[in-house]
Amino acid sequence: MSLDIHGRWELVSWTATLPDGTEVHPFGEGGGGSLVYTPGGFMTGQLWAAERPPVSGDNPLGGTEAERAAAYSTFVSYSGGFEVRGDHIAHKVTASLFPNWVGEEQIRFHELDGDRLVLRTPPVDLGQQVGNTLSWVRVERW
């Protein structure tokens, strides 16, 4: 199956659905995101909160422990290969801010309508089963 997803995408919304049906926005409603799929099979994705507190100093590896924790907890990033498999896309993670994902596959169920893409995660156990829905709009096509 061919899926026309190559290009650069910007996040429209990220919604997490709790078991009782409650919907929340993990990084707030003003958060952002960027997703890239290349024709060569590489992908990279980032999500960030709207209000990310700065870290003191100019060293990206510096700051206090609390500042680094705040920076980590308001940003998600990973990259690697990808493969379309029927109703889902397998992201083959080779680098990630969250090291537990490296060497794993992140599965995303897809719905594509022109330059609109919706990706859904399988339920994730965060103390309760949470489903994530990420809506994207293509801003550049390759």
C-alpha cells in the first residue's frame, strides 16, 4: 500500500483520551509539533509545550536539575526509519529524548485526507490506559 505522507507536517492538536472518555491536551492547547517523513524512509518528530521555561545560562547541557527536568517534561522528540504497514505506520526509533524507545517501534494508526493526517497511538499504560490522537497539516510536500 502506498501512503502519500512524504513532507513536513505541523501539529494541529494533540489529545489524550482517558478511560472515562475525558480528553486532555498533554502539553496544553498552545503546544506545537513538527513531523517529517522523507521519501528515503526517514522520519523525525517533535512535540513541545507552549510555555517552556528557559534554562539558566547558554549551555544546552547546563541549568539546574529542576530546569533540566522541566525542559525534559515539556518536549518529546524521536527519529528513525519508518514503514507503512496497512492501517498503521511503524516508526523504527534510533534516537529519542526518552531513551527507552531507542531500538523499539512506535506504532501509529493513520488516517490521511489530502494534506491532513491523523495519527493514533495504541492505548498506552500510564497508570491507566490512555489513547493519543495527533492531528497534523502538511506544510511542505516532497
